[in-house]
Amino acid sequence: MGIRRGRKEAYENLSISEEGDCPRCGGESVDSSISGFLTCSRCDYEWKDPDAVPEEKAPPPNYRRDEELLNEFKQELESGELKDLLGIEKNLSSEQEQSLGRLQDKWMDGMQGQFNAAVEERTPLSITFDDDDNLVETTVASMTLVANDFDGGEEIRLEYPGIGTEFYIFDEDSETGWSRGRTAEDTARSIANVINRHSQLVYANNEGCKVSFEMRSGDLSAASLVLFVDDPGGTDIIFEKGGVSLDYRQAVSLDDYRVAVEIVLEDGIISPSEDQLLWAMRQHLGIDDAKHVRIIMEHFGDKALKECPNCGTMSELYPEYSAWYCQPCEDWL
């Protein structure tokens, strides 16, 4: 009897009922997760909805549509609506125009819709390629705000031997001053904006609390650029060049000083701000002037020059006096 009863129940479960919607068990139908199908609320059986209307699908994207979008994007660039997208400015040098053209050929014309320039934020300030058309890193120095507690006296210097020094200070009433924002990110943005408005040496690019710098002209050597931060009240800003921090308070050994000397003399010249930086490091580490000159001569001999802060003349080193002498000013440096 048990076997017969089991066969009967199996037959009833598998037989088709004409009473309900489900062709298997007669249960009620509900919408399926699959478009154009129904599912049984009782046994979860799915079947095609006889009343479903097929959806009209748009044709798949093709190269003609991609070309239309790219042409539209080019027109927006030419009209000036997106002129800031790639840091494009007027009076570009021929090298910058060639770089932008190569960028368009390499990235834009071949991107096939993979990069939405209207949505994604990608704003390099300058674009440089090597001989194989690979992008080259153009950041020469950077500074990061580690606090937002400026109490006055903070100063940022951008210096280039033979050209001069640009001073940017924490003073919103000054033409070249920045203001403190509600957050460190807001302050970093203010610093980048004031430098971009006034600097003849660099472009500033702000990302969060970090401000990175790129040379404004291809005629200027990145090795000769000097970034110096005077932060007398505390450590609100740290700065680096070549990936090495140049904050004298972070120097802990003679090796740190040697690294700083190598970075400073990458172009063979000690500028006034670099001289002040090395002096602060020597005071912090207890290095006398004679040891300082010996370290310089170990790496560069007696060819290292020092820029006179008074007249800008490149002064020669006199090792026997552990100092540099400016002929026009008749003064030891």
C-alpha cells in the first residue's frame, strides 16, 4: 500500500493541471526575474509569458557612434567649454601643443568610449612623452599639509638660480598670500590657486592635502628648481623633492644630510633658499661649516657654486677658507 500510495503522489505532482496558471501544478503565476517569463508561486516552475511583448533593442555601439562622440568632444574643446579639462591654456609653446596633439592621438582618438572625460577627473597640467610615446613623470617637487593650524609667518619659496625667488605667504590680504580654509584640503587648494595665478616657474596641481609642482616652461631645468618652506610655528607643511623629504626636522643622521646635499647640488648651484635649508639641517644635526664643505667636495669637488643673495652672482668655493667668495660684493658667503 505504501509503494502504491507513493506512486500515486508522484503522479499527481508531475501531472499537468488545467485549473491554475502553472502548466505543471496549477499554481498562481507571478512575474519572473527573467524578462518575458512567468514563474509559479507554488513550485517555482518558469515558463514563457504568452502575452509578453518583445522589447525593441537599440543597435549595438559601433565605430561610427564612437567617431560622432569624439567629434563632439573635440568641438567642445575648440569652443572653450572644456578648456580646463587638460590644463589647456593660451599661448602654449610648440612643445606643449605637440604633446597635446600626441595625447589626443594616443588616448582620445583611440579610447573607443572607455574613458568618459565629462565624468572622470583627469587633469594633468603638462604632458611629456619619451621617444616611445610613453608618458613621463613631470612632477618635480611637492608639499603636503599635515595640519591646518597656521599661526602666522609660514612662507613658501619657489626659487630658480639666475631668475629669482617667488614668495607665497600665509596672509589672505597679500596679493601672493593664501588663506586658511576650514580643512587642510581647502587650504591646499588655496595655495595651489595663488601659485598658479602668480608663478612664472611652475604649475601647481592640488590633490587632497598635497600640492605637486611641474615646470611651467620646457626651457627651465627641473634640477634647478628650489622649493623651500619656512614653517616657524610648528610642522604644518612638509615638502620633498625627488621623493626625499627636505624638512630639516626630519633629518636624524649624517647620511640624511648627504642626501640633502646631493639633491641641492643636482644642478651644481646652491641657491639662497637651499643655503638656508642646509644651514638649518647643520644646526639640527650639529655639523660645522668645515664638515659641510668636506661633504660637498666629496661629491662635487671644488666646482660647486653658490648664488650670492645680494647680487645673484655665482660665487666660487675656496676650500681653504670653507666658504664661497662673491667678487662683485667683495664678501664671503
